[in-house]
Amino acid sequence: MTDGLKNFATQLARQAGDILREAYRRDHDSIGLRSTAKEAASSYDKLIDRLIIEEISKAHPRHGLLTEESGYHKVDDEWMWIVDSLDGTGNFSNHNPFFAVCIALIYRGELTLGVIYAPVLNELYLAEKGKGAYLNGVKLGVSNIGELQRSYIIYCEGGSKDRERTGNLLQSIYPHVTDIRKLGSAGLETAWVASGRAEAYFTTAIEPWDVAAGVLLVAEAGGRISDFTGNPWEPVQGDYLFTNGRVQHPLLELLNRR
């Protein structure tokens, strides 16, 4: 991985995020009105998606892309960018600052770069394969807590529509931990594990663009990622668990009780 690609990805995330931040601050007529908020947010999703695709295609015309808004573009055998232009659309549309731009890069089948930028929070998370994970330039590490009873857990239902299953999973875990929380942005939920703000994050039917950057971030911060059966993350929709490593096994046992 060259510094050029890292700088390009971070600058692109900042460029996209800064546009979203200005819209968040100024577009009060459409953002924050629950009746039309989703439609307004979706228009910004598409705007930022087009921007990111254009910039990547211009700078790296031979690279492939996978984005939430427009799917695959020109699949490359070696390089693949995975992008969520506005992660946390519901938060953005309801004037909640917990949203982010997520950009990941896969090289020859391996995650090599991950950027998560939360513009209103002024938090830029960066992970590079073999070089660690950082928040605004400060190195990150997962928490040292190993007891579930002392652990904060984050969850989201991802793309799942099965609320009964979600309720069952929560019921399996909640009695055994300090608390369970939901942020509404998968990128930030993975980032909180990487930064030690939570011990674990579990999610169901999540898409690769939601968590690709976070997978590398958590791994480079010293954590572990697997599906609910213990297999490694793959860039496909699935159920995944992100932890500090110390609570991975007991959480997998609880997640598989039902």
C-alpha cells in the first residue's frame, strides 16, 4: 500500500463528509422532518456516491468499485473499492450527528485500507494493513476487558427484517453484559470497538459496504471479527461479530443459543 492511495482515500472521505456536514447544518427544510427525511437523505446518498465514483474512476480508472447506491462498477482482478457514501442515513435524516462516510480498499482479495469519517463529530478513523488503526492520528487499541458482566455491547439488525430473531438475540445477551447500545451507523459501531468504547458489536444480514472499513479497523486495533459460526469475514451479506478478542468466545456461545 502506497502513501498515495492512503492520502487519496482520506482526502476523498473528508471531501465527501464535508459536503454532508454542510448539508446537515444548513438543509433544515428537508433534513430533520421525519415525513420527508428519508427522501432528502437518499438524495445526499446518491450525490456523494456519484462524487466518490467519479473521483476514484478519474484517479484510478482500472480499479473496481462496489458501492451501496449503485452496486458493482468495472470489477478489477486486483483492486476493489467498497464504499458507503452515507452510513447512518436514518441518523442524518433525523439530524443525529452519528453518520459517516466509509471507504475500504481490497487488494488481491485482502483488505488493505479502511477509512471512516464522521464529519460532524470530527472523527477520522484510518486503518492500513499491518500498520495499525488510528483516530485523528492517534493509535487505537481495543479494550482489555475480558468479562461479559463488565462489557458494553453494540448491536444493529443490519439488513435483517426479522425483528423476532433480533429480539431473541438481544434476550440471549442482555442479561450477561453491562449494557447493549445501538448507534445507527455500522461504521461508527465498528469504530467504537476498535477504540475501546465498547467490547463488542454484533450485526445481522449486514452488507459489505457497511462494515468493510470497520473490519480492518478492528483487526488492526487488535480485535477479532467472525461470522456467528466463527468463520472469517467475507465481502458478502452476513451475520458478524466484532470484539476485543477477549469476549469473542462467550458471545459466540450466546449468539448460537437460539
